[in-house]
Amino acid sequence: MLDRKLCFKALVGSHNYNLQTEESDKDYKIFFYPNFDDLYEGGKFTRALVSDDEDVEYHDIRKLPNLLFKSNVNFMEVLFSEEYEVYDEALFSKLFSLREEISKINLPYFYDACFGMFLRKMKEYHRDKEKDLAKKTYKHAMSAYRILDFLERFHNNSFSSFKQAIQYDLRDSARELLLNIRNGTYAYEQLEIMIEKKINQVKLLEYKYKSFEVNNDLKGKLDLIVKESVKRALGLK
């Protein structure tokens, strides 16, 4: 990555949600500009680096518009982070100024993407439950419940604040519940009843998410912002 210009670095994960524990590492996503060889060969690289205190994923900035359009919540989060290192202020300021619009760019797909993430976390939950790996099992359960809770919270604030929906205030009773899930306070049977109840609540919101139109104009704007920024970074006309 050293031969590629960086765009920005954003904190992601539990520290953004105010759900970190003493054991939580810091996770980051770094976006970079392609070099000439990337453009010529058509490659869009992703790389993960892990150290004792932080995990870092590197992503080609050209991927970001599609990831946001597909409402990948793990990438949408980079526009609402608690910690940034900005290397290209011009690009970052344009994306940041549009972040609330971007969070609603494709709400029908957003619902499906989040629910799909929930199902993956539940698959991991059942896998590690079978292996009797309680620590991992409860972490998966918390993640699964949090994703459903996020869909409900985002709906409840009328899709006006992604950050308010994803982040838990210290006084928020939902924060205590989620940390209790992670800490293994609830027996598996009780926990699964709680999750099933949450599923039923969130399924009632599907119609609302899917009543919104997809914002194709904004997708075009994001494509153009990134395209112009890549041209500028590489000194192209």
C-alpha cells in the first residue's frame, strides 16, 4: 500500500457504538487511491493487517460508491465514525457533507442487507454454541441483536440520524442489555426468546423501508466525486 496515496482512515466497530469492552481492539478501514498499474490492470485491492492492538482493512476508494449504494452498513459506518485521519480533505469533505443523504440512498436494500447480516451472525452463534465456545457465542448474539435493534432505531428516528441509531448513550438501557448479552448474563434459551421477539418487531418495519425509492441520482454523484478525485490524485486531466 505504500505506493498508493491514502484518502482517509476511519474507526469502525464497537468503539463507534459505545459498546467496547476492555478486550476490544480498535478496528479501522483505510481507503486509498489506485496507482496507474491498478487502473491499467483493472484491479481493486483489499488487504487486512492485524496487530496486537488494532485491525486495519485497506480498500480501493473506487469500491466505496457501490458499497454505499448497496447499503453495506459496515461501510456506511465510515461516514459516521468517532475517529478519523483525513489525507484528502477535498474528497472527504464532499462525502461527509452528503452522509445523511447517503445513509438513505437505498433503504429497500438496506433492510435486506442488515437482515442478511443478522442471519450470518446467528449462523455463527449456532456454530459456536455447538462447539461450546460461550465467549464467542455471546459475542455473536450481541452482534445479531444489535443489528436488529439498529434497524428499529433508525426507523424510529425517521431515518434522520444514522449515528443516533448506531451509537448507544451511556444512559441508554439498550446499551446495558447489549452488554449483558455479550457478558453471558442470559441463558441461551432466554436469549433466543429475546432475539425471536426482536425479529418479529423488526419484520413489521420491512414495508416502511421498502416504501422508499432508490436514489440513483445520488449514486451518480458519488461515482463522479470519486472519479474526479482519482483523476486529481493521479494528476490526470
